[in-house]
Amino acid sequence: MDDEQIPADYSEMDIIAAKQFDKKVKENFMPAIISTVKQIVEDYGDLEGVGVDVGCGTAVFAIELCRHSKLKLYALEKEKAISEIARINIEKEQMTNRITPVLGDAHNLPFENEFADFIISRGSYHCWDDKVHVFKEIYRVLKKGGIAFVGGGFGRYITYEELKRVKSLRDRSLGEKGVKAYGSPDKLREILDHANITDYRIIFSETDLWAEMKK
Ligand SMILES: C[S@@+](CC[C@H](N)C(=O)[O-])C[C@H]1O[C@@H](n2cnc3c(N)ncnc32)[C@H](O)[C@@H]1O
């Protein structure tokens, strides 16, 4: 593997590769994770109740979000090895009473209707085969009065220098499909419309592409 890339072939990962992915995320993406959580807390206030993180990876983002909210989070991940590292990270950070790792697929969320007050999904969107279906699933699981925040990016508090570094690293790691996904607000709007979601707002900037959905 190229040392200048973050592994992005998630379905190929065994436990050793998942550990390496986790290490690289922690070494490289913490400023973006901190910046995005800061933005979420500023925009949505004191988050509490039930949260779901769809495509949580090794739960580095979920852990940071829990530190800055009162959410009880379900950290959903499709790949077994990655979910196992998430479980280890949650235990290490003594967050087992706040975050529950869940092995599952975003296309078939293992939660009942109107389960979650807040749903976050960062950096997983580009992987989904049927994006319309996943958005329908997310909206199904969202409680009335809840907020879902789905997309990717680095958050508005990232410094210009950091942004340059991490954006270039992300783009190299995700390849053309990923870069295109996070640079196409019109495509995201089209997906939301096809999913029959009406109460949404697209946030597109130099740093980010997100769909904010309310119910
Ligand atoms: C770039 S990582 C992002 C991890 C984390 N959300 C973050 O912000 O650091 C994308 C993750 O989404 C997961 N993923 C991709 N497709 C998925 C699906 N259909 N259901 C659940 N997880 C999925 C991948 O396995 C990978 O761990």
C-alpha cells in the first residue's frame, strides 16, 4: 500500500488491515473530525437522546461526538473487522455505556421506525450502491423532530493548511468515484428528491458536502 494513502478498500480488510486503517485515520483525520463535531455541536446545540452513526468505521468520529454531546450512540458498520476495531476503541475510551457497536448494512438498518433523535453519516455515502434506498432507510429510522446529517467533509473549523493536506490525502485515497460524490451537490439533491424527502437542506462549501434532513 502507498504510504501516502488511507486504505479505502473496506470490504477487503482483515483485522490487521483494519488496525492499520484505524491508525491512519487517527494520525491524519483528527483535525477534520474535531472540526466537524465542533460544527455539529454549534449548529444543533446540546444533542441528547438516541443517535446512530451510519458507516462509523472504527468509531473515532462517534467517540468524539459522544465526548461533546449527551447522545447514546449506535455505531453501525458493515465490515466485521472494522466493527471489531470500533468495539476495541469504544472499550479503550471507556465509552461502552454510551456507544454500542452494531454490525449491519446501511441498506437495511437494523432499527425500528423513528428510533433515533440524531443520525450522522460521515464519509460513507460514496460507498452506497443504492443511495436513494439508504436515504429512505435513514429517514425511516429518524424520529419526528429529529435531525439527520449525511455526507462528508472536514468541517468549517479546519485551518486552511490542514484542509489542503487532508483534502489531497482524501482525494488520493478515495479515488475518482469518491471525489465526484463529495463534489456533486446536484446529484445529492436528486437522490433526496427520489427518496421523497422534502424537509432537507444541502450544505456545500470548499470543505464539505452534507444533506441536513429534518422530520
Ligand atoms: C471513510 S470510512 C468513514 C468512517 C467514519 N464515518 C469517519 O467519519 O471517520 C467509511 C466507512 O463506511 C463503511 N460502509 C460503507 N458502506 C457501508 C454500508 N452499506 N453499510 C454500513 N457501513 C458502510 C465502510 O466500511 C467504512 O468503514
